[in-house]
Amino acid sequence: MVVSLNRDGPVAVVLIDNPPVNAASHAVRAGIVAALNEANTDPAIGVIVLACAGRTFVAGADIKEFGKPPVAPILPDVCAALEASIRPVVAAMHGTTLGGGLELALACHARIAARDAQMGLPEVKLGLIPGAGGTQRLPRLAGMETAIEMVSGGGRIDAQAAVACGLIDRIAEGDLLEAARDFARTLIGSPPRRTGEQPVPTFDAVAVDARIAAIDKKARGQIAPGRAARLARRAAEVPLAEGLAEERAAFVELLAGPQSAALRYVFAAERDAARIVGLEGVAPREVTSVGIVGAGLMGAGIAAAVLNAGWPLTVVEHDAAAAEAGGTRIHDLIDKARTSGRISDDAVAARLSRLAVSTDRAALTDCDLVIEAVFDDQDVKTALFADLSRIVRPDAILATNTSYLDPDRLAEAVAHPERFVGLHFFSPAHIMRLVEVVETATTSPGTLATAMAVVKRLGKLGVVTGVCEGFIGNRLYTAYRREADVMLEEGALPHEVDAAMEAFGFPMGPYAVNDMAGLDISWARRKRAAATRDPAEPYVVIADRLCQAGRLGRKAGAGYYRYVEGRREVDPAVAAIVEAASAEKEITRRPVAADEIQRRILTALRTEGEALLGEGVARRASDIDLVLINGYGFPAWRGGPMFVAGRT
Ligand code: 3H9
């Protein structure tokens, strides 16, 4: 029985038990309605508690049912039945109460949550809006501003924030179900407080409208966030029934649309990425302490992520000055989370208390995992791994964060190379979600499984890649840039390429990104590769010419753009360099339209993706899409180049 009714005197506990996440499947919905009917017609019952077994309260509608014809009772009907219940209903929430789960709770008459519970309406992440009253009931309880942030952003709030805004009534001290029953008893005999009958608290309409405009802008083409925000706004303008009808119509429309199809594909792709052929039944090893060598920008970012995830961490730098600078960098990253209000003073102190910074590699002796984040140089890293092999236990995992060196060659320096793996973080490492987990020729299944588990505990998305120059991500991005550069020679200008890709949904075009990162790093790489470059291969000189002119990017005040008081501006000097490059190759320039730019870049990405699949570097087409979305800003609502091409 996925829903059962359990009596405790006058309290009826309607218990949902539908593992793994108590999704509101048809059986759950029908079960809730049946249990409600029973509880409301039994004179011995005075109050009802809606609770869940297992790890969480309902985490949403059952995604597996999307795309199939809806079967009654649909979730809005269940919410209506809860709200109409004659006996008061108390939602008792633990774990992650999400989407349709939170909508069930909103339709109850009171709410209590475990201290560590979290709540959210993540429908926008699936290209949807809350479709069972979330946009209409949440503003009535939590206020318009909070409701708009929650429905449009899809983020979660914790129980403390939920009490503060009025979304829940109280936090359970001790056992949730016991506290819920005690709370419920106090409501026996009182009329149910129906959320839909509450007025929306007053709000600043001008500020809210400005916020909605900002949400549309930030969504860069994704429809759902603005739709969700506007529907929440409607809650203050129309009666509940009208608002619910508008919400339902929008939900049905979005569910049938391409953006939701793409985002639901991404949801499934993320779960698939963790299912690795060959690792079935391989248990990850326990990692209780972590070490990092190198506390530059990358090392400090990884360190902050490790500390955020709760591990004790030892960071080693080569001398006292570097150790001090590294320690300060880590401290500053963690403190930034405090000043922006994301973590408390206590949380900062707890994280920093787990950090040890040393100049002595011997301090890493007891670590279960050591990640190197030193200068990307073959000799430096080879010597380091030879040294680490002597210091740590023979079974401690050693990981390289190299971007461009060959991990198979680095593995040669490692004693017991089966414990060697690549962990390619993206910068800033404490923020960026993607980690490419590089399987070398010697990496054992146990090491790979452990690396994936570590990445998951870091709260990041791990995607397995084989070894090749640049792994999956930088190989794809190189193909992207190559095609963009060719279009510059043919007639496009950098700002036109950027505008086309920003209109496509990337937060920044490739040249604005390059200016931000600095042009010198890739220039140095090109100079190193010059001797071995195939002279028959087409080579675009524009980037080199910009560098020679001192245009090294934003930090130099000029790159593909010029920067005036931090603002990027189109620079005629860049057009001159680009046009000269075309003239040198006797190319007659022609206008390249935005849709051609977008189409050709997509094709270049897909072709490179096919090559990566053919070489066995990428295990699945969907992994390629995940890398582009999470590492390079490809708009998730388009699914990725392989999805667009119907390759998945
Ligand atoms: C919605 O509610 C619409 C309504 O407004 C209106 C309706 C009319 N359904 O992520 P995990 C599966 S839209 C079915 O690895 P975690 C998942 O596929 C929905 N299955 O665990 C996986 O299966 P498998 C709004 C679901 O602990 C397994 O559960 N809700 C659903 O890392 C474990 O998942 C959301 O968008 C679902 N709703 O994280 C919440 N959710 O093992 C989406 C999960 O076969 N879910 N599964 O691969 C999540 O964010 C995370 O899964 C959660 C657990 C935080 C709950």
C-alpha cells in the first residue's frame, strides 16, 4: 500500500510510502484522496496528519508519468480535496519537499517540518511551472516577494527560512511525527485555515514588476521562470479558481513544449551520468580526509568545495609565503559565502577549523585522497606524483587536476597507478558544478567509483571522460572556437558571433569569455604547439595578432573588445585586425547572419561530439551535453547539441 491510514485516537496519519522519493504517482494521488474520504467520514477522527515514510516528504509529481495522458485524480484535484477537507490537515515534512510535494503541503491547513527539512518549487528546472496551485497558494502564505523567487528560481529554502516567511507554522523539536500529532491535536475542533481563502499580503507592486522584468532578462530565452513569476503575481489580482485555471493552462502548454522536453532530458541525463558500465556492484571506498597540493586560484577553489562538503582538509604549498597566501585565499572564498548571507559565522568557523595548511608534504601521510592543483607542467607534476607515491598509503587515491597534460603519462610516475585518476574541476572550482572524472588506462573500477562518489558529495556533477587532449569539454570548446574563428575570416566580427551565441542562450559569447579569461594563456599554448602544428591545417591568426598588439583581454583593457570603465565596447581596431586577416588569405568578406553562426557552431559541436563518442572518450551522447551545459554555459533548456541533433 503506497498510502495508508493509521489511527492514533482522534488523529489520523495518512502515510505515503512510495520509494525512493515518494513521488506523487497515480497510486499516491488516489491513495491520498481515498484516505481523506475515510478520515473525513469517520466521526472518531478529529484531525489528519499527512506524512511520508522513507527519506523525504513527496519530492514532486512523478516525472515518469509526464508525457502520458493524465489519469484522475490529477494533482490539482488532490490539492483541492486536501484544502476542502472538513477536518484540519497538517503536513509533516522532512527531507526535500519539492514541486507537487510542496503544493500538497500548501493545500493543507497547517505545516510542520523537521529542523533539517528543505522546501522548493523546482519545476522551472524542468521547463515547467508549479501546476498544482503552487503559484497561487505560495504568495498567500509566504508573501509575493518570496513566492516569486521560489517559483521562478527553483531554489530551496530551509525550515528556518520557511518559518520566517510564513510558509510553515513550526519546526519540530525531536521526532517529526510525534510533534506533528501533538500540533494536530491542538487544531481539533477549530475550522480549517484554508490557504486559498487567505488574502495575499500587501507588497510593493512596482518593485515586484521590476523584479519580474529582471527575471525574464536573466532567463535568456527560457520561458518558464517569467511565466511562473507572472502567475504568482496574478494571485493578488484574481480569485483563487481563476488563478488556478490560468496556472493549469500554462502548465499543460509548457509540458507539451520543447523547453520542458529538453530539460527533462537533462534531468535524466544527469542521473544516467552516474550509472557507469563496468562499475555495477563496485562500492566506492570511504574517504575521510582529503589533501590538496597547491593553493593557487584552482587549488583554493577546490579547497573551499572540500571544506563545504564537510571533510577535514590538508593543503600543502611549496613555501611559507605561498602557504600563507593560499590559506588567505581559501579563507576569503569561505568568508564570501558568509558576507553574501549564504552561511553563518558558525559555519565559517566550522569549515576553517577543519583546514590545515602546511609546507611539508609529509602532512598528507594520512589522507585518503590527494588532489594536485599545481602549475600545469609535465615535469613539475611528474616529480610531485613520484614524491606523493612515497608519502601516502599505497591505497590512497591520487588525483590530478590537469587540463591539458596527458594523465596516462602522469600515471607512469605513480606507484600503484590503479589508484590514479583525473579530477578536472572548472574555475571557480567552489562554484562550477561540473567535474570531468578522467579514467586513465590504469584507473581501477574502485578508484573511478570513489572519484564519482567524492564529486557527488562535493555537490557537483561528475562526468566520466577518457583521455584525450582537453578531455570532453575543452575538445568541444576548441571545435566551437575553431568554427567561430573561421567565421571571423569569412566576414563576421567578434561582437556579432558573441551576440548570436548570447541570443542562442549562452550567458556570454566565446570572445567575451576569452577576454575575461585572458588571451595570453591560449597564446602561450599555441606558441608551444607551433613547432608540431600540421602546416596543412587551416590556422586563423586573429588571436595571435590581438596578443601581439598587447590586447590580452579585459585585464589589459583591450582584447576582442575595448573596456571603458569596465564596460565592454565594440572596438574598430579589432575589426581592422579581423579584416586584415581575411585580406591576407584573399577571402572576400560577406555578412554572416546570426542563424548561420548558431547553426554552424551547433554542427561543429555535434561533429566533435560524434568524434569523441567514436574514440570512446565520451561514454554517451548525453554526457557531452551535460559537459557543455555545466562547464560552458550551453543553455540547458535547449538540451545540448547532441539532443538538438536528435542524437540522444
Ligand atoms: C512537479 O512536481 C509538477 C507539479 O507542480 C504539477 C503536477 C501537475 N519523479 O536525484 P536522485 C528518482 S514537477 C519520479 O538520484 P538524490 C530519480 O530519477 C517535479 N522519479 O536522488 C532517481 O531514480 P533512479 C518537481 C523521481 O537523493 C531516484 O528518484 N520535483 C523524481 O540525489 C533518486 O533520485 C522535482 O523536480 C520524481 N519527481 O536527490 C524534484 N525525483 O535511481 C526532482 C527523483 O532510477 N528530484 N526521482 O535514477 C530531485 O531533485 C532529486 O531527485 C531529489 C533526491 C532531491 C528528490
